[in-house]
Amino acid sequence: MEVIREMLSRHPKPAASPDPLRECIEACIDCSFACIACADACLAESHVEALRACIRRNLDCADLCDTVAKALSRQTTSDGAIVRLEVEACAAICNACAVECERHAKEHQHCRVCAEQCRNCEAQCRRLTQRGAMS
């Protein structure tokens, strides 16, 4: 995702430290992709009913990850307090999604991969908010 690095480095007035910001954006994008793919794979399983909560959590997580990646990309006159709340919410939904996917990880490898991506995104979001990387 070289374009993210390049665009962030070209911003005349960055709102946050570029490396943690880039890592969080990339983690959000990866997590969103994993969640959408996991939801789709869950729908292809023979016992979809048992995966209903997982599918729902995947879709909610993907939507929020997409939103946060976009919000973090917009640095001009951003409200740091609002962005912080968005990132904290993303960490929370990633945790919830990981917990749900971990319940199915032994039986479904797509859930294992998704849980790993959710945990990574959660960690990157927490890193961004806790280490003062956001202005």
C-alpha cells in the first residue's frame, strides 16, 4: 500500500505522526477485506445458521474499519476528539469481531484469519490513540 505512505508524506499539514497513522489505515483496510471475505465464506458453509452472529459482526466491523480508514485519510481541519472516538470504536468492534471469529476458528480457517486481522487492527487503533500519535 505504497500509495498510503506517499499520500501521507505529501500532506502539507499532517494531523498525526505518519507511520502510526499509515499502519492504522492499512490495518483498517486489511481488516475490512478480511471481514467481508469471512462473511462471504460463512455464507458458503453448510450450517449458516450457526454463523449468523459471526456474519453480522464481520459486516459491522468491515463497515467501521472502512469509515475509520477514510476518516484518518482526511487530515485537514479534523477534530482530533471525534477522530479519537472513531478510532476507539474501531478498536472495540475489532475486538468483538475477533472474539466471535475465534469461537469458530478451529472449524473454519477463514474465521481464524479474520480474527488475526481484527486483532491487528485493534492493536493498531489502540497504538494510534494511546501513544499520542494523533494531534
